[in-house]
Amino acid sequence: MLNWWAFLAREKRLLREARFEIKGKGRGKVLICDLELGVWRVEKEGAAVGELSVDEEGRCLFFEGEPGDYYARLIGGIPR
């Protein structure tokens, strides 16, 4: 069975960075929403997970991950 984790902004503004912890066991799908447009770098416990684009349509990042501490930050402008 695949796990799902979703994270949203707590305030009515778009995020330029996000820190979160995933608890549990096994691999799963991660959805982070309410983000500024552009290219984002995602790290898990200091190691790169990848660089992903956030577009105007969704304003979300979506990737697969495992439990641990994550940090995502905006690193570039609007993707082409």
C-alpha cells in the first residue's frame, strides 16, 4: 500500500520555502501546495531529492519520498 502526504500553507500567502517532517514507514507520494511559481530544490536530511517546477496552474510540488525531514526552497524564476 502506498502512503500519501499533503502539506499546505497555514497563512493566506504563497510559500517561498517549506520545512516538514514525514513520519511513518515506507515510500509514498508527497504533495506540497500554495507555493510561489518557479524552480524548487527539495532536500531530505541535507541530500538533494531533486529540482522541480511549480507552475501557475497547480502551484504545487509532487514527488515520491520516504519518512524523514524535508526542506524545499524556491531557487529560480518561472519555468519555461
